[in-house]
Amino acid sequence: MRIMRTGLVVTLLFTAALASVEAQWLKFRDPSIPRTPDGKPNLTAPTPRMNGKPDLSGLWEAERTPVGEFVRVLGPGLPNIQPDLNDVTKHFINVFWDIKPEEWPVRPEVAAIVGQRQKIDSQTAYCLPASLPGTMVVLNFKFVQSPREIVVLPGNGDPPRQIHMDGRALPKNPEPSWMGSSVGRWEGDTLVVETTGFNERAWLDGFGHPRSEAMRITERYRRRDFGHMDVEMTFDDAKYYTRPFSFKTTMNLLPDSELLEYVCPENEKDSARLPR
């Protein structure tokens, strides 16, 4: 993965850092959160439930990638150039981070697309949506769960997602969009979400891997206790990739916090430096 251009990574990290994790309602003591005798949130308490199924509601954040791992892959000088490494995750940078480069299931035409994209900034630098999987693994997001629908409110300014839980099928001829169309179902205690109907403008990651309108993303969420959720994302796009591929991560609950409005261009000072 050292073939990634350092300039691209720095731009990516800086862009992501514009949406600071400090943009949350802090120090509100949520009375619904189980606590230890000293008053701290008990994140290993049993999983809350709604109508017999796990209740995924809450503000979540993908597990942060250790700075040492960024340094190992991207070089020892990176923390001096980009100190806000805790604002992004490895899968936001590269969906193939955990796979050896020689095993990446990419078709030959992907190299030309990635090569061209590494000469420019990603769509997030222009305040366009990160889309999936970026919206779920860069900063934080809020699940709002009801029996017939789960709403995802991204903390990075992306459009909200609607996950329909009423038994409907995916649309046969969806209008391509940034966030796609999503339906969900329960497999035991695991929420399975399938999404199609993407446009081709969004990148899969900061590396520049593409997606076509045929892309199908399957997400699996299992809240193993009050404060931790295991997540697997699988990507299937025969136009650009030789086989489906996936990555796994952990989501951690952010207790006693709340999502606040974030508007991408506010206090933005980078546009003057971006290529025309």
C-alpha cells in the first residue's frame, strides 16, 4: 500500500478533519444509559432491545486506526504533516487496507481510473458526499431505529440514509444517487442492509477506487453489548472487480454525546489552494 501518494493522503486527512469530532453535544447525562457504580457509562452492559430485536439507536464511531499503523504504511513523517489522524480510519483511506496489494480483486481498467484520480482531490474536498462506505467509517453517525425504518444521520454532512424495514424489495430501476436505496432485514440479532442504486461519481475510498451503477453493498451490524457493534461491509461490482470483497470493523458508542449540524463550507479556507 505504499504506492499511495502521500499528497493524496494528506489532502484526504485534512479534508476529513474539517468536520471535527468536537461538533457534538457534550456532557449531557443520558438517563437511559446503564452506568457503573462510579457513574460512568457501562459499555459492556447487555444490548438494549426493541420489540425483541437489538436496538441500534445511538451515536456511533468506527474504531480509530492506531497512529502507528498509519506510520507503518504511509511513512514516519506523516504525523508531522497531518496531526489529526484520529479523524479518519484506514478503510476510509483504502477499502483494501487489510488485503495484500497483489491480492486486490481489481480489473485492469481500475488502474487507469485510480491513476487519474490520484492527480486530483476526492469529492469530499469539494463538499460532495463521501457516500458508502466513507460516511460510516470516517467520523460518526447516528442510528434512529423504529420498527419499519432505520434512519442514519451522518456526522460528516452526507445526506441521511433511510433503511426500509417493512419488507419491500430493492427498487428494480432506481434513480442513481449518492447514498443509494437501502432495505434491511433481521437475521437473528444481526441487521443486514442491502444497498443499490448508486451513481458513479463517488469514490469508494480516498485511494480513488471506483464504483459503477451496478455496485451492491451489503452491511451486517451486530450489537454485541451496549457500547460495541461488529460491522462487516461487502462490495459486489462485477464491472470493476473480479469478485466480491469485504472488510470488518468495530463501531463504538459515543455515550452522553449528540450529533450537531455540520455544514462543509463553513470557515473553509482550502478552495483557493485547490486546482482549477
